[in-house]
Amino acid sequence: MTQLRNIAIIAHVDHGKTTLVDALLRQSGAVRDGAEMAERAMDSNDIERERGITILAKCTSVEWHSPDKGDIRINIIDTPGHADFGGEVERILDMVDGALLLVDAEEGPMPQTKFVLSKALKLGLRPIVVLNKVDRANAEPDRVLDEVFDLFAALGANDEQLDFPALYASGKEGWADDSMSGPRENMSALFEKIVGHFSAPPVEEDAANKPFRMLATTLEADPYLGRILTGRIISGRPHPAQTYKALDRNGETVEQARITKVLAFRGLKRVSVETAGPGDIVAIAGFGKASVADTICDLEETRSVPALPVDPPTLSITISANDSPLAGREGSKVQSRVIRERLMRQAEGDVAIRVTESENRDAFEVAGRGELQLGVLIENMRREGFELAVSRPKVLTHMDENGQLLEPMEEIVIDVDDEYSGVVIEKLSQRRAELVEMKPTGGGKTRVVLHGPARALIGYHGEFLTDTRGTGVMNRSYLEHAPHKGPIDGRHNGVLISNGQGDAVPFALWNLEERGTMFISPGEKVYKGMIIGENAKPEDLNVNPLKAKQLTNVRASGKDDAVRLTPPRRLSLEQAIAYIDDDELVEVTPLSIRLRKRELEPHMRKKRAKEA
């Protein structure tokens, strides 16, 4: 009989998890030699491929024949490495019996490495450390291994966990070895270490004959199968067409449903099976309300399986239907009813996102873990044909029992060239962050660790890249809720606001260049109240981008015809959302990202400013 191993791959973003899984799939035979397999096959979502990050946890399965243990099936879960998607990581670690901790042999442990490792150690897992990318010219595997050991110790690892095995690997080249002087041929050493170091899933005696119980760990919405709940079977054997129930954390029945499919993971595919046994990771379709952390079980069961609480969101934005003069020209989904349905569907499939309706029912407050997570949601909706108006993000605060206001704090880790460390510390100190540690990392670089409020980082990333000439790397992770730090200065510059509607004229933009930086090009459609640039001074300025050159004077033909314009500054979606002020919105359509004032008429803006 085939034995089981359930493992997760955890790491900081961009340390090579998904590429390593590609190599394991190829070498286990899950993907035939010579068969077409997309690079980073586990990142199946368009945005994951474009940004090179993993957003959703994915499960795959490989078969391996070990000379000592026989046939083994290894369920591998590729987890996100970005803090915004950390909620996925925590729950997945509860479903597995082992973890591969992947660390870049050049960068070393990073904030997210610390975050995911602390979760794994807390759950009693004994990770295998894989030093990846050792083939790089600047790799220092020995230094990094020491740093990893120090991190284990700092996070309170016990003696068993501190005695971790380490392998040297290159996921890109497809090899892993016990030492740097190994043959560098294949992944066999890693397969054998997984099989030998991790035990089979703990299963109660005679568990297969007991009532069915499974804790739902991840949730997704499928257009054909509906809600799909993935988890590890604790006892019993599920069968399609059987009726089961879902229990919440308190043991209350959420719903009863007849399951339509039991799906198991085989290679990159999810295949329908007649049944599966205890310890296996499966997906079940058929429930309409059951969610993450619910227990799926036989009808006679009354006990729910203990589950990790889901971390609360830390950031929220308001999304409403686009009501600008250009609304409805580029998107097909413009009604607030359609936007509501889409957001509610997102909240069903993603427990880290919370959607609440506003009083007027036309705007929706969407709360999540960070700017990236919310930006990915808006980008997905934009590609589906939605037109939206998006507000500036705000952090979610709450009161403690003494009536003190608490706000989310973050640990900010910055790797920067030595010459720029001063300006970075100065800017973040102005934003109420406190310096915790500063140390040289070699090669003329410094690592700076600060603790500061999450709201301090809204809109800072662009400024950070400018200050460090694009060479700085900033990583952040949620630390805790702590007492409110007081006011933080916002944007220092005002904006240039169009006072008319039409197509922007080159001559007008050329005259406006001395006023500040343009966000638009000639010929682009503008309307009254739209933000077309950044003012060089602190106040907002109403300007006319439609003013053409007067042709009454007599002049030589051809002279002055061509004006030379500076290329406009284009803001990405996340940059635009972080850039705007409280009285401004980002208009998001399938083809455009525009900035605008919330109130388009100047007299209404003055009235709102007085009220505020």
C-alpha cells in the first residue's frame, strides 16, 4: 500500500518555492519528460505569472519510490510568500506534517521567512531547511545557514527543531544535495530526506472505519462545481452522493448537503475519486455555505475539529460604481448590483477579505491584509470588465478595554545601499517608525529594521524607490495592534485639476509643465474635476488642459508648431490608490486608471472642505 507524506513549502516571497516544485514534478514523473509544462506551473493565475508571486495556496502530488520505504505519495502545498496572503499559510501548516523552509542562499532569512517559520515551529513542525539558489555568484550558503540557525533559536525552537537537516539546492537547475560538493544531478537527496525526516500523517487506530470528519482549510469558488473545500481527512472515508453536514467552531450545524465530488490531487491535476482514506488531502464539492475552519462530517457527529482563528484584516478601501462623466465607455459591468455580487463572491472564497455595505448601499467597504491583496482584487475585477471608483486605503483600528485606540503595527525590513540608509531612516522616523536594528550585510549594503504603524507605509513605496534610486528592497509583516502613534504628514504636493471636459491639447500641457508633473498625454480625454498632474506647490490648482494656441498673430509657417513635452508620470494601480488623498478617488476601468476629486465641481469641494 502507498504511504503518504503531507508537506508544505514555506519561504519569503521570491525565494524560489514554485520553481523548486516544478523540478520535483518533472523528476517524480508527475509530468512526462518532454511534455509541455509552463514555467512556474503552480502559478496558474495571470496576475501570479505577471508579478512572479504566489497568491493562492496550491496542492499537487508526486509519487516517489524509496529503496527503504517503498512507494510514497507526497502531497505538496505551495504556499504564498507575501505577508498580505499570510492567512493562507497559517491554515495550511495546520494540515501538513512537515515543511520545507526555503531560504535564498544570497539574501538569507527575510521578514516573511520569520513569519512563516514562527507559525511552523508553534505548530510543532520540524522543518527541513533548503538553501536555494546556491549556484548564484554572490551566494553565501554558510553565512545564511548560520543566520537560519540563529532565527530558529530566536523564535524559541526546541532541541528537536534546532537539529534540522539542511540541503543545498538550485531549483532552476533541478538539483539538491546534502553538501556543496555533491554531484548536482537531481532532486533524489531531497526526496529521500522528505521520506526519511517526515512521518506519515497521524491517524487514529481503525480511523478508516470511523465516522467521516475533515477540517476545511482552504476554500475556492469554481464556476462548474460551486464551492470547493480542501482539507485533510481525519477519519472515515467520504463518498460522492453521500449527505454530510458542516459544523462551525462551536459545534453548531451550518448546513447539510449532498456532496457531488471527492477530488484528489494527482500531479498537477485534481481528479475525481470514489473515496479517499484518513490522512489524505482532498477537495469536496457540494456545500453552499460551509467555509474555512468548518468541520465537514457525518450527520451523527457533534464535535467540531479545533481550528486556528483567522487573523483580522488590517486595511480597508471603499469601492463604488464609477460615476465620472466617462463612465460606461470602457467596461461592461458598471452597476453597483453587479459589483456587490462580485465582491460577495470574493469574500466567500477568501476568508482574509471582509465586505460590508455602506448606508447608501452603492458603496462597499472591502477590508483585507494589505495594499497588494486589495490591489490584486481590483486588478482582477478590472480585467473582468468592471468599472470602479476606489478610495484611499485606511487602517482598521479598535479600542482596548481601557478605551485606548489601537492601530496595526508592522515590522519593516529594508536592504539598501549604505549611502541611502540615512534618508530612509529619516523619512520613516517622520512617519512615526522606530529604529530597532541596523547592520551591514556586505557588498556596500545595510539592513535596517524598524517598527512602525501600517498607515505610515501607505503611499511610501514610490518615495522609497525614488530615495534609493530604485536599488532598495523593502519587506514588511504585521506585528501587533499597539497604541495609536498620532498624526502622520500626508502628501506634501497639491494636484492640478482640469476645469473643463474634452481632449487634452499639447500646447496647453506644454504651458502647464512649469506648474508641476503631468499624469496625462496629449489627446487623452479629460473632464472637470479630473486630476491631470501634480502641482509643484502644496495647494491644489484648477487648470485648463484644453486651451489651444491662438492663431491670430502673423508668423512664419512651420515655426512653433511642434512642442516638446516631457513624458507623463504613469501611476500603476497600487501607486494610484496610495497616492490619492481622502477627498480623491481612483477611477479604474478595463483600459484606464484615472485620478479624480470626489466632488467634481469646485464650489462643492470648497463646501466639503469647510464641513471637514
